[in-house]
Amino acid sequence: MVNKTIAVDCDLVLAASDTVWWDWMCRLAGTSHPKPSQRGANYNLSEYLKVALREQGRDPFDFWRGTTVYDFIEPVAGSIAAIRALKKTGFDIIVVTHVKGNSNKSKYQFIQRYFGEYIDGYIATKEKHYVACDYMIDDRNSNLNKFSRNTTCIQLETCYTQDESQLTSTKSLPNWEEIKRFILREECIIQT
């Protein structure tokens, strides 16, 4: 059994929060456009609807300040199975996430609802790099780039733009199955 810690971001890594945010903004804007999903889509989805939202006098970031935000969000495909497998292998798994407004309780309840028995801790902080861990899984280069060389950084790829270039030491992977395989190979638990 391994004695290592995997830290995992929540939004776009465990929680498919972009879809619910997009649907919420479309309702406010009175439109029904499909969510941008092509590579290079703007990370700030509100940019696509800013004119209509401005006309309605609505702040698209109010969504993230709500107390029930994560009550309607589904897990990212493959995340539950991968987290379960990594936990059963002996890893300690913690969620390290940034929280806006009043959504912390809702986010924590989301984690408990879908991942509760596999999660050893929950840390809400914007400064994720202060958390000691052996692996960090996040979707944003700006978060991963701050970690020391002692942490193996894994980026779960999304279609969205980044605000920083990726460091060469970060491993970019397309889905949770690949993340699970990479970590297990790194720990010599499975062969290639």
C-alpha cells in the first residue's frame, strides 16, 4: 500500500460546473446557444453572452456566489471510478479548491455526495500550492505552476484557454482513466 497524498481540484476536475454555469447564463440572457466546446474556447464562458447579460443587468459571476450552486452539478466523467480505485490502492485523497461567495457548503456537500467515502480532507483556499501533497490534479496551469518540484503536477485537459503556459514538468492528460493509469505506473503499481 502506498502512503502518498493526491490533491484534487473540484471545478472541471471533479465537478462538471461549466455546463451548469452556461445553462444558467443562457436562461438569464434568454437564449439557448450550445456551450462552446471546441479547443481554445474562452475559459470565461460569460464572454460569449456578455452583451445579452449586460442588457439584462446581470452579473454572470453571481452564479458562483449562490448557496446552492453545486446542488445541480454532476461529476466529471470517470472521476468517481478513478478516485475510488486510487483510494483503494492506498492513497490519501484530499480536495483542494477555491471557493467564491457563499458556495462553500454546497461544494462540500457535492464532494460528500459523490466522493465522500474516498476523500480524506477538504481544503478551501485560493493558494493551493501551500498544501503538501505528492500529486496535484487541476485544470489550470496558473495553479499547477506554483507547486514545488516535489509535487507531481497533472493537468486534466479541458477545451478552455489558459492564462499561463504550462511548465514542462506538468503531465497533461485527457481524462480520469489516463490520470489513474499514470499515477499507478508512477508508483509501480501497474506496468505499462
